[in-house]
Amino acid sequence: MNNKCGVCGTEMKESRELLPYECGLDGIVLENVPVYRCPKCGEREVEVPNTLKLHREIAMALARKAERLGPKEIRFLRKYLGLSSSEFASKVGVDKATVSRWERTDEPTPMGGQTERLLRVLVLSEKPVESYSLDEVAVKEPRTMKMRFTPERSGWRPHAA
């Protein structure tokens, strides 16, 4: 991480924090996340290392949970697999409208038991998508901020945009 603020150039101060993580699911919290703050201008940068591994852990936990999958969880797992609604519908043998009904949060249609088991098997056995758009996975921020990420051997390094 570049220790200089991208806005004013002042040395950033690091802290470790507990942060809600926005990935389309409720209740995901990250512990001990590096957060860098500029003491001069208040700029804040959050470092979420290795998002792909994080999403894999979330997907594995969902696939192994005993309770039925909810609409947000179905959508997360579909996206984790890198499938569009149409591709997912084709893979599990339903039409796109059915997938839409499963993923609706206002009036969801429960996914059938066999199809849910198939989704869980797909998650446990298939290779996930290898990239995510930043608008789909981001730490909730009190204000909008732009960030750049640089890949490193151990994960990703954020920089102020």
C-alpha cells in the first residue's frame, strides 16, 4: 500500500477495523481489515485482500449450510459461478423467468430441492468466475470514493484514484 494520501500527499495512518461487506448478501462482516486514513484531509482507503478467495469462502459456506438458500444467496452463487441468468437457467434446465423468480427478494419463489442441490454441487465442484466488477463487490462506505487496485502476489493493493 502506498502510504501517501492520493488527495493531499500526507502520510496515511493504518488501523484494523471490523467492516460490513457488500456483496449482495446480508450480514457479511470482515474482521481486521486494513483501513488507511489521512489525518489531514480525512481521505479513507480500505484494503480488502484477495477478493476471489473471500468470495470462494462465502460460496463454500453457503453451499454447505443446512438451511434452504434464499434469493440473495442464489443470486450470489450464480454470480460466483460466473453465469448470467440465461446461462444458469440453461445449465439447470429451467427458463430465465424461473431464475428471476428465485432471485426476487420482494416475492421470491423457492427453488426446488433438486435444483438447489444441483446449485450446491456446482458451487462445490466447478471453477468460479475469475473477476468481479467493482460495482458488484465493495465495502459499504459512508461516502462514494474511487479506488484503484494493483495485483500483487499475496492479493490486491488499493490506491486512491
